[in-house]
Amino acid sequence: MMMEKKKMLFIYNPKAGKAKIRSNLLDIIDIFTKAGFEVTAYPTQAKGDAVAAVKEQKQGYYDIVVCSGGDGTLDEVVTGMMQCEKRTPIGYVPAGSTNDFANSLHIPKNMIDAAQVIVEGETFNCDVGAFNDDIFVYIAAFGIFTDVSYETRQDLKNLLGHMAYILEGMRRLSAIKAYKMKVESEELSVEGEFLFGMVTNSTSVGGFKRITGKYVQLDDGEFEVTLIKKPSNPIELNLIMAALLNRNVNTDCMYCFKTKALKITSGEEIAWTLDGEFGGKHTSVDIYNKKHALGIKVPVTVQG
């Protein structure tokens, strides 16, 4: 008597990361099939496709939903899953330019190795961020550089990788804008002008490791928050840049703290990015941590 095969929905972005899924797709599906999965492949065609594919799945039909692409593709799959009554485990085969969240979870950069993790690894229950009525996996941010990711052309991202973000950001330094806002949380409440802020659940941002602080855990129910104050002169700006590049916290230039939830309000609409994608313009945002909301496949050696 044949055992019923496990069912997998495999969503992939054919354009992510120099379209490298194309040269690995058959081998990846072969790994899944050999592991006993009946694979339904779904190549996304436009923004929002992955969200819709996950939401429209027959509840309980698939045993696992796997995605391949950049962090934006993962964000869409998680967003869709968080809107489902029954949440199934997620697998991630990174194929983007930076893949910050995969790095944080020690998911291999090699796509074949990452596929092996999905069939041989364990399920890790990590936190997910709620942002008003939206969801983010590892970062919500505003201010300088945050629009670089979603305004940099895909072909430029593919060609230059991290350098595309840096070059685009350097071009903007002459037009730095700061935002007057009020930040409220149990740990810190402050009003001021800030040129950058990020709420993260990741050990790296934009490919830079340890920029979110030390002792980061992805399942502790807390975010790491970094708020960079408006510099009053070029010297302070240089101190800020040096602190970021050297992964040092300069308390004269920034606030850094951990929290489960925070509210940020401002007198003008501020553009936010969620996992590298445009998250809308807002005058008020409520951000809170949904502890252990997502089950994702990771190598068996990963702890916390």
C-alpha cells in the first residue's frame, strides 16, 4: 500500500537575484520529490502574487509552503500565511541580492543546500512583526537609505548587489531629510528629529552583520530598535556614519533599545519600508511583536 505523498506549494520569483532560480529549479524540485513531496510550482508574475497564492490555497491541503526569491518574496508569503486560519510551516530558498533574514537563520546561500535544509531541517518558531494592518518579517524602517531598495532598478540590483544600495544612498547624502516624531514604548519615550529609524528582528540589514546590535534572538518576542538623531553639523554626520559602519552604538547620535511594541507618530506622512519593499506613507504606526508566529525550516544546528 502506497503512502499518500506530502503536498508542497513551491512559490518562486523567476526574476530574483540574476534569475538564478532558472539554473537550479529542476534540481530543487528533484530534491523535494525524492523526499516524498508532491510539488505544485507557482512562478510569480507580479507584485502581490505570492500573497494571493498563499491566501487562496485550500486550507490544510498543503503540508508546507516553500518560497524562493529575495526577502520581498518571503515577506509576501509570510503576509499571506498570517492571514490564513491554519498556518503551515514555511521553507525558504534564498535567491535575492541580500537575503538578510536567511543569513540570520543560517539558511545556506547555495540554493541546493537550502533545499536540503527544507527536507532535512527542523521547524523554528520565530517572531513576526505587525505594522498597523500589515506584516513584516525582519525590518520596518524609515528615513535615509530606506527607499533605496525599492527604488533601485532590479537589473541594477542584480548587477551590483550591495553596491547598488550604497551608490544610490551616497547620491542622496546632499539632501538628507529629518523627521519630527514622537516615539512611545515601555522602555523609551522620546520626541525629536530623526533621519533614520529601524525596527528589526534580524542579525543583519542590507548585508551588514551585527548592525542591529549584539545578542539578537529571533524568537524572544522583542525587536531591536535603532533611531538616529538629526546631525547638527558635518562632524556629527561623520560620527553617525562611522558608528554604523563600525557596528558601534554612539549614544550621542542614536537611541538603541529592545521592545515588544512601540507607537510612532509624526506631523507629516513618512514613507516606510517593510522587508525592503514600500510599506506606504503614514503619520501614525503601531508596531508590535507576534512571538513565535511563524514556523520556518532551518538547519538542525540553529538555536534561537
